[in-house]
Amino acid sequence: MDPLKQKFNEKASALRQEVRALLKEHGNTKVDEVVLKQIYGGARGVKTMVWETSQLDPIEGIRFRGYSIPQLRELLPKGPDGKEPRPEGLFWLMLVGEIPTEDEVKWLTDQWTSRSQVPEHTFRVLDSVPTSTHPMTQFALAISSMQTGSCFARRYDEGIQKSEYWDPTYEDTMNLIARLPRVAAYIYRRTYHNGDHIAPDISQDWAGNFAHMLGIESDDFKNLMRLYLTIHADHEGGNASAHTTHLVGSTLSDAYLSLTGGMTALAGPLHGLANQEVIRWIFKMLDALGTTNPSKEQIADYVNSTLAAGQVIPGYGHAVLRQPDPRFMAQKRFAEEYIKDDDIVNVVWKIFDVVPPILEGLGKVKNPWPNVDAHSGSLLVHYGLKEYSFYTVLFGVSRALGVLSALCWSRALGFPLERPKSVTTEWVKSFLEETA
């Protein structure tokens, strides 16, 4: 058994016993109440699932196993130049709750390199669809096509005890994460660069090799990929892509099918697709204003006209957060260090100054602050990745780290099939009459 799997098994076994004891003693303890607007409002804020890998606080933002993004940027092992954290380190942390050593991260990089061979039939599946197919559709197709090699599906068919479900799920998780950069880069090159593919460079780390296969060799861009793939990895379990992965996984679908479900959720405009909507809105604004260096007054006028037309400002607002998204701030700090003179980046910063006061003035907006999507596009555009319909695939490669490590925990803790109770509006009316 490899060292990470052994460590996960030890942690999971201990927590499984602790959870059983908690449920035996406190299983009927009331935790939360549901009101009617939550039933009709997408179960917003209802505490109804366990997600071990991260937790989202409305004020402090996301914490991965208790660590904030600034702490992770300081503590996680970094890339070759020692500047930005390697996503491998965050995966290790999410899986076993410990900051890994340099040697442990190197071991994980080597593991993913050795597991990164994508089946040839996956490339054939991708080549069978038009290049005009949205990159997220291609991404979901590619992930589901690799299900033919699922360790969990094979061992389940052979007969496996429930207590061992986590083991092949771990193997699927490691294999799948290892292959995602190759798949994503293949989609990018076939869609936007006439199928001029770039072979992997196995001497590089996971994110550095991804940047290489995309065709952007800048060391700064590789650092951006390390940071981007770290900060987008998880956002507790209630967001659509995480919850969908968990829900599909609760049926004992394997990691490939579970992640496919999660990625189709991420592709929605109210979730991961929002990152392409932000940069599209910025380009539309700059085109309307006829400048790449607008004043704050010009931006304010355009924002007000957008709101007056009944539209939202993409990248602003969040279902949980009530402060600027720490992921936005991490990208802002990156830009301040690397590309502070970029025109589009400066537009993003001006929007940051302009939009919150306008939204607060409406008196209806609970969170006027930017989320992670408000900044990411400007950074990618600077380094030449201008095809914003691809941005959600980048998000998906990162999000796989969190949702798949959480899937391992769901299997290790023996979580059951998720099956909430639904009601009809007629039931609601009858209930209200009875309780009046």
C-alpha cells in the first residue's frame, strides 16, 4: 500500500469509529430547522451533509482543513522557483489533513506522472465531435469515456465488502486526477489551435506540465496555474459541482461517473461558467466605451446601465460569502506582484472599487463583493489564454481535487445513498392550513 493510501486508511478508520460513537450517543440531536422559503429556494443554507475537506465561512471565506488561502500560499510546498504552492500539496492536505513535506509532494507528483496515460479511445471520442462543441461538453465526454478503466466498477462487479469501497475509489481518484491536465490540454489545442498538440513533459510538476501542454511556457504563467489550481480546488460540499459529485457518488457510481456529473453542474452559468461571463462582460464594456483604460466614472455609468437593463454584474455576489472572496484577493495579490501594469487587470481593480458601493446602494444585495470569477479571466488573458469558453475546464481540473478527495472520504465513512424528502405545493398548502 502506498504511503498516502496508508495514511488515508489510518485517518479514515479512526474517524469512522469516532463518527459511529457520535451517532450512537447523539444521533437524534436536532441540528437545524427548515423554513418554507428554503424548501422552495434550493435548500439554501440547510445543514444536511458532511464534507471533510473544506469549510466556507461567510466572513473568513474558505478554509481547507482549517487553513486559509494566505496560510496555504505560505505553508504548502512550492514550485521550482519557490513562489506559488503546488496543487499536489493541497490534495494531500485535503485527503489526510496534514501539510505535506517536500518529499511527500514530490512522491505525489511522481505518482500522478506514472498514472497520467490517457486511453487512446478517449482521444478518439473527443475527435469524433465538432471542434465547435463547448469545451465543457468535451471535458465531460472525456471523463466519462475513461470510466472503462474504473477500478471501483471492476472490483464491485467482482464482489467487494462495503468497508473496502474506499480503496478502489482512491485508485480511481489518483488515476483520474493524473490524467485531467492531458485531457484538458488536448481539448484546448484541438479546439483553438487546429489540433496542434503538445506532448507532456514528465520532468515538470502537475500544474507546470499542464501549462506546457496548453502551449504557454512562461514561468510566471506556470506559477499562475499552480495558484489557480490550488484556490479553485474546493469550496465545501454545498456548491453545485461538489454536491452533484457527492450525490452521484452516493449511488455507488464510480469516480469517473461521479465527476462527470459534477462537471456538468460546473458548466452552468450560475456556477463555474460564470468565469467566462465576467471577462465577456468586461470586453463588452470596453468595446462600448472605446478604451481599455476607462475612468471609474465611465465604469460606474456602464454598471448602472447594466443594472437598469435588469442584468447582474458578473463576478459579484456569492451565496454564502459576505466579504470579498479570499480567492479573488489571492489573485489580486498575484497580479500586484507579476502584472500590475496590465490594462485589463487595472480595469478589474477599478470595477472592484466601483461596483460594491453601487450594489450596496440598491439595498437588496446581501453580498456586494467580488467572488473568485471576478479576477481570474484578466490574469489568463494577460498570458495569452484568451479563449474564455475554455476557462471553466481549468476550473474543472482544479475542482476535481476537492470533490474526489471528498468522495474518498464518503466511501471510507460509509455514507449512504442521498435521498431527501420532497413535497408538493398541495402538501404545503394543506400543512399551512393545519398549522394555522
